[in-house]
Amino acid sequence: MDKSKSTTICDCHPIHNDIIEKVKNVMPNDEKLYDLAELFKVFGDTTRIKILHALSESEMCVCDIAVLLNMKQSAISHQLRVLRQARIVKFRKEGKIVYYSLDDEHIKNIFEQGFSHIEHK
Amino acid sequence: MDKSKSTTICDCHPIHNDIIEKVKNVMPNDEKLYDLAELFKVFGDTTRIKILHALSESEMCVCDIAVLLNMKQSAISHQLRVLRQARIVKFRKEGKIVYYSLDDEHIKNIFEQGFSHIEHK
DNA sequence: TGCACATATGAACAACTATTCATATATATG
DNA sequence: CATATATATGAATAGTTGTTCATATGTGCA
């Protein structure tokens, strides 16, 4: 997994060693950066973004989300699993109906930062 | 592209029509949500996250980034193109060396929000 | 108990993505 | 001008991902 320590893959020579060292010293470990990329990956899909936007307005059941987005129930269910595993949404069961909602207020913030970036262009 | 208006794909029945309507009414248009997903997609890759973290510390040239991450120069160059097209990084040329830096302070914020989400678990 | 409905899930497939290799372009230097 | 170096880019490929289909599980109700 982490071949950066054993083998040299890079095919070019450093130009500013001081900058490379400085940046290397403050770089978080690989696992943390990997987790961060994984988090953003979850946001990086239109269907999931739509689901998250919907849930930021109201708790919703799987069926209603499928109707709202006009998609197959199973497609929604698969995506909700991804969101669940990333701990971005939580759920509660009421009989045979499962209601999903955002797990964390952080999510809304990330969302809004994203929006204000694209607005800004 | 937008089949949601013409064809019905969904295979299940609405349960709470009031909620569906309410959420539908505040939903941004498809294009905006698509752009948002595209933005996060760019953050959703370990290599690009590492590049962005590096650039959040210091302007860097392509070569030095490749050395820092121990990756092929062309791999870095391809990823920098993705970041450039998303207007997340900018660059300046000095002779044959090209220096990249973050285009926007927003980027750091999105980054930090992401970090505080994964820290929180 | 049997049927209808809400949700979940595994397998298959098509579409997309990141890296590599080979090579092109541009600039500095002998 | 010839060479070395920094960067960019097109094509190929391996790996990943989102949706669909078929089906399983679980709950409520007649």
C-alpha cells in the first residue's frame, strides 16, 4: 500500500529542497489524507448530493427519495448505504419504513462552503 | 440528460407527498447540484488531496510535488490539469519552471471542514 | 397464514478515472 | 545549434463506481 517509503517511483529531480522539506514536515499522515479524500468522494456524486440536499431539508424515507429523484428504489438504497458507511446519514425504523436524516451539522457546512465556491465563479 | 421530467423511472410509490413537495420546492436546479458534485469529486482523490495540502503550505513547482509525493511527473501533471480546470489552483511560469498555488482561500475552508468531520469520529 | 409493500443486497455491466509510457513542447545553457 | 531539463499531453490499461435486475428480508394487514 505505502510504497513511498521503500521504492523510488519518481522520475524527476527536486529543485527546491527547502520547500519540499518544509511541506513534508507539516503533511498529515497518509491515512488521514486518505480518509479525507474518501469523505469528499462521497460528496462527489450527483445522486448523493441530491439525497444530502433533500435530507438537509427534511428527514425522508427511501421510497420518497426515490420518487423525488425519479430513480429506482434500489439505486437509492445502494447510495444510502454509502452515506451510512461514511457516517454522513443516520436512520430510524418505523415499522417497515426507514427514515434517513443527516448525521451531523458539519455536513451542511461542507455543503455551503462548496456552494459558495461555485457561486464565486 | 435530464430524463426526470419526461420519463418515469421510479419503481415505487410516494408515501409522504407533503414532504416530497416541500423538499422539491427548495431544491436547487440540476446544474447547480451537478457542479457541486463535480467540485467535491475533484477533492475525492488521495493524490489531489495531497497536492492541495502541499499547496496550502507553499507554492510549488511540478517537479517538487512529484518528488514530495514520490510519483511520476506525468501523473502529477495530469492531476494538476484537473485542479486547474476546476479553478482550484493557479500557476505562474518562471522560465521553464511552472509554479502552482491555491486559487482561492475557500479551498482551505473546505479542507478544514472536512478534517474536522473525520476528526470528530 | 398469505399477500402486499418497504427496504436491502449480490451479481453483472457499462461508464469513468488514475496512472503509466511514449512523446511533444518550451526554455536555458554549453 | 545541440543538449539537458521542466512540463504537458495523447493513448492504453487496470481498477473503480453507479445503476439495473433479480431476489431476499422484514413488517403490516386481511
